[in-house]
Amino acid sequence: MAHVPSLATALEGLVENSVDMRPRPQGPPPFAPEPPDDDGDGDRHGDDDDHRGTPLSNARLGMLVFLGAETMFFAGLVGAFLVYRMANETWPPMTMPRLPVEVTGLNTLILLYSAVTMWLANQAIRLGQQQTLVRMLLRTVVLGVAFLLVQGYEWIQLIGYGLTLSSVVYGATFYTLIGCHGLHVFGAVVWLLGVWWRATRKRYTATRRTGVVLCGMYWSYVVGLWPLLYWLVYLY
């Protein structure tokens, strides 16, 4: 019987050591934020379009909303053009010069080809081909500048022939609609130059290419809009 007290004491100590009766703090477990993986150029890994965490990245969603607003803007301009176009039996007026349909048609092919080079640039960075990306972006810039130069030369000729912004409604609608598109192409070229400069510094990779993707979306939009305007203003 001399061993009974010692055995009970040992069991009591074992229970006290194995079960902690002290109150524990309530609430969620501590959270340590992860450091951002942005290197300063605005391309976070989570914004890439091939990220598996979300079906659509915030960057691409924001660009789609912006393009929707641009579509509404051009829809208003096209609507105004159609109102004036349908209200006049003779269009363009007999006193106004005819638009250079053939030259603008060739210029349209130049702009459409730039969409191909932009697509090749996106494919190149998707595969991690840095040199091909730089080359395709530069070709897209050159094609965009060529389109603007041809349009500018066309405008100079038309102004010399008497088609100005304040001459008649025909001139006002022409320069407003085509001019707004030209401003958008100019802004897209400036953006392309920025993306190209970053590409020369190897700021984009196969997993960090948000800048290229967004610029490609905008460039595809301004390119895809032009055939509609060409048919509406030059051929219709």
C-alpha cells in the first residue's frame, strides 16, 4: 500500500501537464502579409490573363470597361454622322472634293497588318521570347506612324481643295469622326512606344506581361474600329 500515494501523485501530475487549463485568446490566427511582387512597372503576377486564381483579372476588366465607354463615344459620333448623311440626298455635296478612296484603302491594309504584328508580340512574350517581342512592337509602332502620316497628308490635300472643318456639315462630320479616331491611334502609338521601351529593358516576362496585354487590347480596338469608319465615311 506504500506505492499507492506515489502512483496517484504521478497520475495527477501527468494529467496537469497534458491538459492546459489556461484561457486562450479568441480571434483569427495572426496574418503576415506577403510582400508585393511588383517591380515598379505596374505588372503584378495576379493581373496576367493566364492567372488561374480568377477568371478575369482586374486589369483586363478595367480595360474592357474603358473600351465600352469608348464604344459609346464613337456610337454617338457615328449616330450624328448618319443623321446628317440620311438628311442629304447628295452626299458628298457637289462642291466638295471627293475623298481618296484608293489611298485610304491601302492605308487601311497597313493598319490591319499592324494588328497582326501586335498579335505576334503578344504571342512572343507569352512564350518568353524577348527579342521577338521588341521587334514586333517596333514594327507595330512603325505601321501606326505610317498610317497617321498618310492620314495627315490626305487631310492637307483635302484642306487645299476646300474641305475644311467649317466649310459645310460634310467637312465638320468628316473631320470630327475621322479626327477622333486619329487621336486615338496617336495615343495608342505613344502607349506602344512606352511598352516597347520597357520591353527593351526586359521588364516583361511570360508571367509578367500585363502592360503588353492591355496595350494589345487597346490597339486591337482602334484597328478594328477603322474598317467600319472607312466603309461608313469613304464608301457609303
